[in-house]
Amino acid sequence: MKDKYKITIGLEIHVELKTRSKMFCGCINSVDDVKEGENKPANVYTCPICMGHPGTLPVINKEAVKKVLLVGTALGSEIADFTEFDRKNYFYPDIPKGYQISQYKHPLVRHGKLNGVEITRIHLEEDTARSTHDTPGASLVDYNRAGVPLMELVTEPVIHSSSEAVGFAKELQLLLQYLGVSDANMEKGEMRVEVNFSVSPSSALGTKVEIKNINSFRAVGKAIDYEFERQTALLEKGEVVVQETCGWDENKEVTFSQRLKESAHDYRYFEDPDLPKIMISEIPEFSLLELKKLMVELPEEKRKRYLTSFNLKPEDIEIYVVNREAGKFFETVAEGVFTLGLDPVRTASNYITSDIMGLSKTKGLDFTTGQIRTEDLVKLVTMIHNGDLSSRGAKDILKIVFDIGSDPEKIANEKGLIQKSNAEEIKLIAEKIISDNPKVVEEYRNGKDSLLQFFIGQGMKEMKGAGNPELLKKTLLGLLR
């Protein structure tokens, strides 16, 4: 079925920006207010301006403008020379003024690219209030969110699968977090995805259906896949797809019709008479030079550096890019063992991404080092590199250090885990193993090379796991010739 139809997807992604105050007034931006925790009282971060009282005058939040320009710079976009704000007119209980201040003809940013997806525009507007419908017999509106700075990014319709759409949204979230412009937490509504979807049996575009305010990456993929099945089923029956705006039912995992799709002229856009027009080029701190000074290493740049500098596995690199705390810990450890070569660096990475991440999950956390200090892991990896410790012994020690802390070398000595590397001692043990297993020796010498692992296993058992496996292997090979 997918080979028969062409999927075309464009995304509109709304992101609440981290600023101290709202977009057009001095009220606290409740999105970035950490003092109150998650249970903020309703309607406490409001004033006559964000509530749209007559006679009030909005003032543009300069920091919000800078944050959007910073995103545009990171995407290699075209920064506007001239920009202005417009009124987008429509009525809904969560719009206290009866219009939303947004941007139409002159957005702050045009073009650019992320994850191979071309960007159409990025503009700045104010968020709406939050409606709730869980009170029996009533709907309530909380205006704390009304007026929060909201960035909207619109892509070109160049996405052709749910996986590509989800990949783009995830990469954008990472970019925003790296730049510090937003936490972009989808569960908290700080990043909301809208999907413009069409399907057609030819190269022409099909009828566009918009799916509004999706608040998880999983839901983005599910909504796209559902719409494909729904629309192709209609086309197969010779029916017509209606242009409309839909919502996504998370519980039923289906889209549902909300209203017929509006066009731009339905909103009666016109320039906001209360806000000044802005010449970006006349504001020194908005210059490209100044914006580039604020730039940080971006996710894709970090991926390339980890590959070229450390030659890590792609899956390890992605862990460090997504989990910056884990990445920071890795880099500090890597600096401590880098003089030993790349193999110890990769060994350290393996212990972080497998053992430490695994131990973190037992604590219900994505990543924590527990009681492990940077120098502890450096010492552990150095001991492995020097042949003083086996990988099995290192795993046991790492768990102890994670739980209670202590010096890895001290634990290794106390537990008898320091590897035996005395060549004469290992030779005596190897000779004993060979002497005790004459039939196995005969099979090995008759060509069953895989039995070498049996001898190594017996030798390590004899030394209670504290032997140097490489030296043991080399000794056995010499004796078994």
C-alpha cells in the first residue's frame, strides 16, 4: 500500500521560550518559574496587559527575540533585516484579547535546514491560556500561560514518513536544549507538534489534513501512521479526503475532526498598531557576529567530534549527545585515560553506557554515577589496560564503588581480584589443566580449535578468576602445539 501512495508531511512546532517575563508584559513567565514547583495556583501570573484589558500597551520582550534569532543562526537561516508583529484575529476562551499577537508577512527567520529537512520560517508570538475540561459541568481557563513567548517553526512539506518526522522533532528538541532557549519538555506542553499530512497516488499533493497539538514523539508517529491508513482507505473506496483540522485521541489512538481548516485570510491579519516595527540590523546585539558568540557546540557537531576524536560506537555517541550529563562524565574520564590510547577510552565508554547506565536504572534514573568519582573509573580502566584486572573483576568492583564508594585498587586487593600475571605460575596451572584433560587435548590437536576456550575457562577457574586471560591463552597455545 505504501508503494502505491505518496506521503507528504510538513510540521509546525510550537516551543515555549525560557525568559523571565512574558512576551509583551512584565508578568513572570510561569514556564520558567521554578519557585512554585509544578503545582502553581491558577491565574496568579496575570496583569491587565496579558489579560487584554482596554487601554493597555504591550512591550516587546527583547530576550525572546534574541532566542529566536539564536535558533535561526544555529540552523544557518536567513535572519530578517526588518520584522513586525501582527494581530491574528479569532475568538476562543483561551485568547483573552480576541486576537493573538503573532507574525505573518515578516517573520524573524526564514529558511535553514535541520536533519536534512528544509525550514520555511520561524516566527515569534504569544502563547494562549490553558483550558481544562475535567470539572463536572464546566470548563475552566488558567491564564498563567497567556502571553508566554512562543516560537513557531514551520518546515517545508518535504518529509515522507513518520520516522523522518519524529527524527526531525527529536533533533529540534535537542538543539533547543543545547542552545538553552527552551527545555522543550513535551509532557509539560513546552513543545507541541502539529502535523500537516497529505497522501496521494501521484506526484501531486493530496488534500491537507492538520493534526493539532501532539504532545509526545510516540504520538507524532502514531498520528501520522493512523492518518495514512484512514486516508488511503477513503481513496481506495473512491471517496474524498476532506481538508480539516483534527485532534489526536491519545487513549483511542485515532484522529478526530475538530473543524474545517481555516485559511490565512480567515484570521484577518493586520499590523499591530501598538508595537513598533523592528530593524534587526540597527540593534548591535542582534548582529550575526554577536549571535555567533553565543553559539555552543551543537548535537551534530558533537556527534562528529566523538567519532573523529574517540571512534566510539554510534549508539554510544547518541547516548552522550542525548544525555549531556553522561557525555560530560565520559569526556572527563576520556581525558584521564587518553594517554593510554583509544582502546582504554572505548573501554571506559563501554562501562559507562552498559554498567553505569544499567546501575542507574536500578535507582529509577536515566543516569547517575552513584558514588563513582571520575578518578575511580580512570583508575579502574588503567588497571584493566595494565593487565592487573579482568573485565569481570572490573564489573564487580564498579558495582561496589557505585553503591558505597571506595578506591577500586583497594577493593581489588581485598577481594583477591588482582590478576595473576606471573608467567611461571600461569605455566604451572596450564600444564596441570592439560595433564588433567588428555582426551580434550587429543581432540584439540586433531583440529577442534574451539576447545581452546575450554582450557582457558578451566585455567581461570583454577585461579578463581584472578588470572591474566591473555597470558593464559598465550601459554596454553604454546603448550598445546
